[in-house]
Amino acid sequence: MFYNAFLIVLIFSNPLDNEWKPNLPEDIVVILPYLTSSPTIDGYVDDDEYTSAKRLRNFTEFLPDENTEPPVKTEVFVGFDDKYLYIAFKCYENDMSKVRANFTERDKLFGDDAVIVYLDTYGDLKDAYIFATNPKGVQMDGIRKKDEGGEDYSYDTEWMVASRIEDSCWTAEIRIPFSSLNFSKKPLKTWRVELLRLRPRETMEMYAWAPLSQNIPGMLSQSGTFIINKPIHSRHKYITFIPYLSASQEGYRGTNGYNEDKVYYKSGVSLRYNPFSNLGIDAAINPDFAEIEADAPQLDVNTPFAIYYTEKRPFFQEGKSILETPLDLIYTRTINNPIYALKVSGNLMGNNFVLLSAKDNNTPWIIPFEDLTRVIYSDKTSYSNLIRGERNISEHMQMGIIVGNRKEEDGYNTIYSLDARNKFFNHLIITYQGAYSKTKEPSDSSLTPGFNSISFDEYTGKFDGELFEGYAHYLKSDIYFKYLSAGVTYHILSPAFRSNLGFISQNNLKRNSFYISPKVRPNRYGFNEVDLYIDYLIERNFNNVKKRDEISVSLQANLIKQTSVSLSYNKGGTRYFEEYFSNLWDYTINLSTRPIKYISLNSYFSIGKTINYSELSYGYERNLYLYTVLTPFPFARFEISYQRYWLFRKMWEDNVFDITLLYGKMEYFFSRLFSVRFCLDYNRLSKQLDIMPLVKYQPSPFSVFFIGLNSSIFYARYNDFEIQSHQLFFKIQYRFNL
């Protein structure tokens, strides 16, 4: 009560002043006005339409200079009615021809002028919704994880935006339904908010409504406050109903020629019910978890460990951020092809939680060992169940638990975990997670061919019904200042630790690491920021045998023209099975730039002495990667990537691998909702060319129609090719709110 009264006093003590000055703490606490007349979302931000709204001014530059007046002004109008939160931006410009604005896919605004809203609807400085748009009205939404954490743009929700480019400014009107947000049931709602404007010119400029300091880790702890002191229309008893129908026709080349399958149809439904504003229930029956676009190609040669792919499937997005922990105990892609899935998520009595249950018809296993990972795909059935809970003990301390189980026909894996995170004195952050696992393997060694030679402790690698237990610990301490950051990490996984619900690629591991990173921000002579990063790590197994040691030094410079250059050097050694490979090294140079608004380029080149895992000997490698995005017109976008990897037995002689991956994508946007796409993906080693055209209409994240083709061709040269397989498919899905 005292805190709320204090906020109200601050609001009414704030004088109106049109002269620029950095917003003070009392300036960034706002009682949102109730709008008796709801604005029309058309991109026109008129003073008459927003007469009763609160006008926010005095944005402060955060990048490249801190706490200075921006070269252009930004105004924001905020308010709410029974169902919606309204945030309207007016971004003034000196030269409108320099505004960067393109049609893109949803969530791909990087490089354009943009405005961003961060909305922490529980006010606990933990996670925040992200809503962003550009001058073309393209939407980007996501979740900011933890105060100092990263941002996940795979999350999607329903909201509306309209943008316009005018003579002296560009505008964006944002309308966010309260039904798209989780928040407390308390009558007085206190939300933490940050409003940002991105302005890419000679360098990336960033302006903030609530002034930000690089001396304080975390953005939400420096954010402003919105107070809603009237009842709002929450999610109470909203039911979302999302049916879909898909069809596909496939063909493949066999020993008797090319075979054409009949057309297969699939249908299912997803449901979401919100009994309260802080609770959501999701269910899916025969869900279609196929993705429109495959995972980005990654090199998976000359590595003994599994590669991590990001979860993109919409069903798993709500509550995804709290499932992500340092030990990666939960990896929802292990739920591969479910018959049904059920999820309950929300916040009850200050506890964030996710309950998840699913039956999977095609169970995968990610099996970790000391020196390698084995990934198994099967047609076996499994049942996955987990609960994840998290609670703020204080403003700066959170604690969480995980209890999970996956049961197969005659096997299971159970995990228990406790984690905690605490911030001290605004600069020191300590993170801990501990876990225990109990595993009973299936009694089916046919799933594990080639595992007979693998053992750990007194157990065999193959699936023969063995029962074992394991544990893991993770402890990290980081300290952050404006010109210096440093940290130490202690990470162990016992030889028998597993999580069949997670992504554990290695065990029998004890890792200690330390890093220190000083930086300077000269903002002169073409240099905006220069960072030095020094890292040392050492790994041992549980028999105290050294497995790996490495020292890394890198230097990164952020320059004008949105250009970044980094140089790095790594040196160390690695034990693989019984042999220790010493004096391994590599040099890497990275370059990324967007000198003009029509083109961006990312590239790196590395050389090094490494392990040739296929022959258990020393090898020498080169790796080249080039990636460019061309936007010659606001409605067209071209992506091209080229990656080549060489592995030699001797220094640049006697080739083992020479692999080239080529990828190209062309997109044409008739509007931000309707587009066509054409992709090419070529692997020179396998001589496989994948062709993937697609036509898509997507009025919302959950309503979509598309038709496309995936075709694989064996392509040796221009007159030597043969179709290997194809899949013609379409899908229609629509979201109903009942």
C-alpha cells in the first residue's frame, strides 16, 4: 500500500516541461489514463484522437552515447480501455529518406528502424513480453528471459499494429489485448515497462524512455512503471479453438524406379482455455507439429556430440522461458510426434509454473557419454510428464524446481532439480542448479547397434534394462560493470546422469572456467566500442583424468557503418577416449556490416589444428562462412549463404573432407500478410539439391494457409541430375475465439 501511494505522489508531482532533460525516477511512473473513446488502429497518430492519453517524452540516448539528448525526438501516447492497452509512437526524423523500412517475415526486423515495448506484467523483474514493429507495420514479438538474459523471438501472440511513413516522422499504433497477456488478479496492477526506439544510421542508435545505464546489469530493473487502477477485461473464460487440415503427397526413388504415394490427409485441433488472467490451459489432439521451413543447415561433420536446434513449434512457446535452465534438463524437441499434448501454465500465488504431459508415437533418445553423443530415433511410444515451478523470494532472488519423468514401454527416466539465482549490490549475480536422475533403460538392444563397445562406470552403453542414478551441479558467479565483466563457472555431470526430457550431450564431466572482459567506448575515430575477452577452462572426468584445457583470447571492435570486427585465438588440448591431443589451436576472424540500408553481410574465416575424429589422429581445418541479406526493394528480400569446410591430414594437404553448403532464399511480399518464398539448399558432399517453393497467407500467428513443395534432387552437374524425392503439401488453420 505504501509503495502504491508513493508512486501516485510521484506522478502528480511531475511538472510538464517541453525542454529536453533525462527522465527522472518520478517521470517514469505513469498512471495510465482510461480512454473513453478507443483509437482507430490505422497508423494515424492524431492529437485529437489521443486527447485523453498520457504523452511520454524525453527519450534518452543509450547507444552509442549514454545519457545524452538524441538528435531526433520521440513521443509516445499511452492509455487503455476495457479490453486493450494502447501505445502509439511518433518518431520524428530530420531526413525521411534515411529511414530503413522493409517488409519481412514476422519476427525478422533486425536492421530496420523500429520501436520496441518491453512489458513485465507481474512487475517482478523476471520475464517481459516484447512487442516491436517497423515503419511497414511488420510485427515482432517475443519474451525477454530474466532481467539480464537473452531474448526469444519464437514466442507469438495476438496483437495489432499499423504504421505510416509521413513527411517528418513515422508512426506506429500498437493495440495489445489484455487477453494476450498473463498478469496478476490484483485490482491495482503495477507493470514494469521500457520503451525503446532503434535508429540504424552511421551506427546503431538506441533511445530509451526510462534512461538506461550500462553500469547496471539488466534492463527491467531500470525500467519505468505503468499503473492500471481500473478493472480491465482479462482472459477470464476465453476459449481459443484452432483446428487445422493438412494434406501431402510424397514420392521417392526406390530400387524399382520412382514411386508415387497417394494423398494423405491429417487433421487435428488445439485448444486454449483461460479460466483466469494468470492461468492458461493448452491441449492438442493429433497436433500438426510440422514446420513450414526446415532448420537452418548446420555442419555436423567432425564432431562427436549432438547439435542443438531451437524449438519453434507454437504449442511449446507459452511458458517456454522458465523451462530453460543452465543444465538444459528440458528440451521439448524430445517430444517428437505426439498423439496428444496437454500444458497448464501461469502464475498462482506468486509462483510461475508449467505442467506438461504428452504421449509420443516416435520417441527419440539423446544418449550422453564421456566422449560422444548417440541420438536414437524410434517408433516406440513414450509418456512425458513434467512440472516446472519458479518463485521470486525477493526482488533480486528467484528459486525454482523441476520434476520430470518419461516412461517408455519397459524403461523410464526421472529427474529432480533445484535452482536459484540471486543478484547482490546490482553488480554480482550468482546462479546455481543441482539435479538428480534415475534411469532404467529399455530392454531392447536392437535400438542401440554399435553400442557394445561403450561403457560407463560398471554399466554398458547398449539398452539392456540396466538401472542407474546420476547427479549434476552448475554454479556460476558473474560480476558486471560498465567497463568490466568477469565470471567463474563450476559444472559437473556424473557418468550416469541423464535427462531423456532434456539436451545432455556429454557426462562424466567436471568443468571449471573463468573469464574476464574489459571494454572501452571511445565513440571517436570510427570506434564505438572495443571489447577484450579472455577465457580459460579445464575439464576432468570423475577419475580426475584431464579431458580438456583451453585458453581463448578475442578482441572485438564495433565501428561506424554498423560494422563489427573480431579476432580470436584459442589454444589447448583435448582427450578423446584414451588419447590426449595436445597443442590444438585455431584463429578466427569475424566481420559483420550493414553499410547501407539495402545490404548486410556476415562472415567468418577460421583455420586451426584439430582432431580428425573419423581417424583418431591430428588434423588441420579451414572454415569459411558468408551470409548476406539484400533488400533492394521494401517488398523483396534475398538471403544467400555459403559455407565451406576443409579437413586435412597434414597442414593443408591430404584432404579428408571438403564440404560446401549453399543456401538461398527469395521472398516477395504482396503485403505483410501475403508472401511467396523460394528456397534452394545444396550440399556438395552428398550432391543433394533441395528446392522449396511456398505460397503463404498468414493473417495472425495462429491462422495460416500455405501450399508448397519440397523436392530433393541428386545433382552432380548441370546435365546429370535425378529427382530423389518430393513432398507436395498444403495446410489451412484458423483460430476461433469462443
